Amino acid sequence: MVQRLIKVPKHGGPDGQGLPQVVFEELLVLIEDQSIPDDWVKQAMELCLGASLQQQWNDEFRPELLKRCIDIADK
């Protein structure tokens, strides 16, 4: 698996309406597709973050994203 070099932000609020799992799974598909530019993936990630609940993003989704992306904030 090739990891992308992308900042994986923490959710600091306000809460969105909650992100459906199926939408998050589509984000994971975008991350895996190396033909999709990083900028598009970043935009999709920001949209998903804005729609999610803070706890949902930070506790569920962000850890999974960190497995698939190299967080440039850690560099």
C-alpha cells in the first residue's frame, strides 16, 4: 500500500450532522486511487471532516486515515 503525504486534521468543532460510514468508505477509496491528485483528496477530507461529529472524526475516522496517510504535521 502506498501512503499519501497529507495532513490529517483533528476535528476541533463545531459538529456537523454526522458523516455516514458509506461516505467515509468512499473517502478511503479516493485515498487508495493514486490517479486522484492529493489536492482533491485533501478537499474531500475537509468536506468529510466538516460533515462529521467531532468525536466521530477524532475517535473513529482520523485513526483510520492515519493508517493510510503519512501525516505531514508529524514531520
